[in-house]
Amino acid sequence: MRRFSMSMNIDGFIRNNRYPRDYQGVFQHGDGRAMEPAEARTYLALEKAKGRNVIPFSAECGNPCQHAGNGCTGFDYAEGGCPGHYTDASSVASKEEPAD
């Protein structure tokens, strides 16, 4: 089975969301704290300045990817996003089972 992580098109987010209302609670810092709308807008501008068009939703994604051993070639910030990685069926099934 192949697992893909979601990504966000930066221009699409900016075009389809109103600042500051729709930026509230969407982005967070690496430590889990929510970004204020002004911080989020700055973050998006910095990502665009790096030449990135899409950004990952998951902290697991990047280039190089931590799943490189499972077939991931790394997150494509230009357009492609997450190329996916292979996972074994038992690990996926255990995550889908309800907790006791």
C-alpha cells in the first residue's frame, strides 16, 4: 500500500481565504503553538520567496524525506507535493482499529 501526505498550494490558499479571519488556527509552529494570522502570512511569503508553490501539511514531509527507505523521493515543493511512500498493511490496519 502507498501512503500520500496532503499538501497546500500557497497561491490557492491566499486566493481562497480572507485575511485575517481564515488564517486563524490554520498554521502552527514546530512546537505546536498556533500561529497568529500575521505570522502565518509572513510564513507563506517566506515560502514563496524560497520558490515554493506547495507546502506539506505534515511535519513528516520534507526533502529529504524521513520515509526515503520506504520509497519516498522527497517532497516536491514546486508542484508535485508528496510522492508517497510504501507502508505494510499491518501497520496501516493497526492505526485504523479503534482503541480499547
